[in-house]
Amino acid sequence: MSESLVLTDTQGRVGLITLNRPKALNALNDALMDELGAALLAFDANEDIGAIVITGSEKAFAAGADIGAMKDWTYMDVFGADYITRNWETIRKVRKPVIGAVAGYALGGGCELAMMCDILIAADTAKFGQPEIKIGILPGAGGTQRLPRAVGKAKAMDLVLTARMMDAAEAERAGLVSRVVPADKLMEEAMDAATVIASMSLPAVMMAKEAVNRAYEAPLNDGLLFERRMFHSLFGTHDQKEGMTAFMEKRKPEFRNK
Ligand code: CAA
């Protein structure tokens, strides 16, 4: 039997997904994307999990979509089968927070997958880029849309048109990543952040994720109204009562995720 292209593990309330095609620098072929989608949905549905971490290898988070697989595809192979939509966007259905822990290359589809995560923690070895232009295509999994939203048009155009890579320090300055840490601390930092998130009230966490995402998808007034209604609705939860009572009583809250 061939080895899984995606490995899963749990640590407390954190689900860990490791992309496992190291010899091909985790090039993202259909089988890998199918397995990744299944692993994400399984953790999302598991009530013992409160946050998810996706990582790759030391050398590569992922070096992009699988060029060898795509090389001979025709227009109808990609348009007809709705390549990208068919299995790249499962991560967008995930309602629990997803942290991307990136070491080494995050290029092309690898950078795009990283940008679909809610929080990005980078090792100081991380390199981000959208080099598709070098092989005669353009980013197809959100690179031309999410990168400018994250780093602005100036840097996005630079990366997309010249194919140059951005190191971790530049990515942090530009606002693409949340934190940069020494490579040997990457997993500890990512798992700790996920553990903190998973210790919070799950409905509050899920609504906060939805509300922040609204900032990218809706005009300000709609986003503000959405946020306010989410805020109001949390007053119907046990965990709001418990969180505020525990604060007043100077003790740790015992959330029940409802
Ligand atoms: N697809 C398929 N195989 C890949 C790959 C990819 N995207 N990236 C790396 N590999 C394979 C290489 O073919 C090589 O395989 P072999 O050992 O069998 O020859 C192996 O991984 C190691 O790669 P290199 O020998 O090239 O390693 P390197 O250290 O010299 O270079 C690199 C590393 C700069 C990342 C280089 O591999 C590279 O440029 N990769 C391609 C990056 C790229 O163009 N990504 C965009 C893909 S298109 C896309 O993602 C479309 C989209 O928007 C969805």
C-alpha cells in the first residue's frame, strides 16, 4: 500500500495535519488535495478538536501544484473538471481555526494554500512566492486575489510578475505572516498557539473567525452589522456567562463549548 500523502495526529484538542510528499517538496497533486480535504473535514467535525495546524517538511511547506501532473492537461481537462474548485477549496469550508506552520518553500499553490489558513506562523527559513509566471501560467488558487489583500498591490505585483521569493522577515514586514520564529521552534509555537485557541469557547472562536473573514468579503457597514449580531448572539451561550462570571470571581473559566 502506498504511504499516505497527508499524516494526521492529535495533541490535546489540536488536530495536526502534515503534508507528506517530501521528495517532491510536497507538490500538491489531486490525491494529496483529496486527502488534505478529507483530513480537514474530519477534524472540523470532531467535537474533541478546537483548532487545526497544517504543516509540511523542513524544506518545503509545499512547492506548488504538481507541474508534472499538469504539464499535458488541455483547457478542457482543467475547465471541464473545474480544477482548483473541485478539491482545493475544502479548507474554506472549515469553521474551526486553521494555523499554517510554514518552513522552507511555500510557492505557487503552496503559498496559496498557506494564505487560505487563518493564521500563518513562519520559520525563519520560510520563502513565499508565486512563481507561476515562469512556467507560462498565473496563480490559480487565489494568489492574485489573496496576496494583494495581504501585502498590498505593490508587493503582490512584484512577486506575481517577477516570480521572486520573499523571505520570512519580508513576509512578516509585509503583513503576510502573523509571527516568525526560529525553525527549530516552529512546531512548538504553532501547536502552542493552536492549544490556546482550542482552550477558548468554540462558538466564540468560530464566530470570531467568521467575523474577521467578513472584513475581506463585505463592505464595512455589512461587516460591522455581522459582527454586532454575532456579538449579540454569544450572550445566548453558557460560555459567555461562565467566562464573565469566572473573570469576576478571579478564576479560570470552564467552557462547555455551548
Ligand atoms: N511540481 C512537481 N514537482 C516538483 C515541484 C512542483 N511544483 N516542485 C518541486 N518538485 C520536485 C522536483 O521535480 C524534484 O523532483 P526529482 O527529485 O524527482 O527531480 C524535487 O521536487 C526536488 O525539487 P528540486 O530538485 O527542483 O529542488 P531545488 O532545491 O533545486 O529547488 C524549488 C526547489 C526552487 C522549490 C524548485 O523545486 C521549484 O522551482 N519548484 C517549482 C515551484 C513552482 O513553480 N511552483 C508553482 C507550481 S504551479 C501552481 O502552483 C499553480 C497554482 O497556482 C495552483
